[in-house]
Amino acid sequence: TYVFQSHEEDDRKVRRREKNRVAAQRSRKKQTQKADKLHEEYESLEQENTSLKREIGKLTDEMKHLSEVLKDHEKICPLLHCTMNFVTIPRPDALASCLPR
């Protein structure tokens, strides 16, 4: 019975080791898939970030241009010299009186 018991224990150990090996393999595969997914997500976010930075650059350039246009316009705009700017509620007749005829 001792030999039989020893053989049975060996079989149990072999089965347990195999089970552990398969579980470890499954765990490594799961971790690898998780890491791959995170890496893909990271790459996607990096691309989006680059795209957004490019868009911010374009919008900043547009804002600078429009600020310059506004500044140039303010120099020649007759409405800026009109007293209407100090009135809290603009009236159409006040606006008409400020426009050149």
C-alpha cells in the first residue's frame, strides 16, 4: 500500500504542477493582452494629442491674425470714437448718427 500511496501522491503532484503551469500560462497571456490593449490606447491618445496640438497651433495663428485685423480696424472705425460706446443700451438712431453719411 505504501508504494501505491507514493505513486498516487506523485500523480497528484504532477497533475497539480500541470494545473499550475496552465494557470500561470493563462495569467501571462491575460497580462500580455492587457499590456497590448494599454499600449494601443496609449498610441491612440498620443495621436489624438498630436492632432489637438496641431489644431491649437492653427487656432492660435488664426487668433493672432484676427487680433491684428481687429487692431487695424479699430484705428479706422468711426463707431469707436462715437459717444454711443458709453451708452449701456445701444439705440438704432444713436448708431445711425455715428455712421458717416
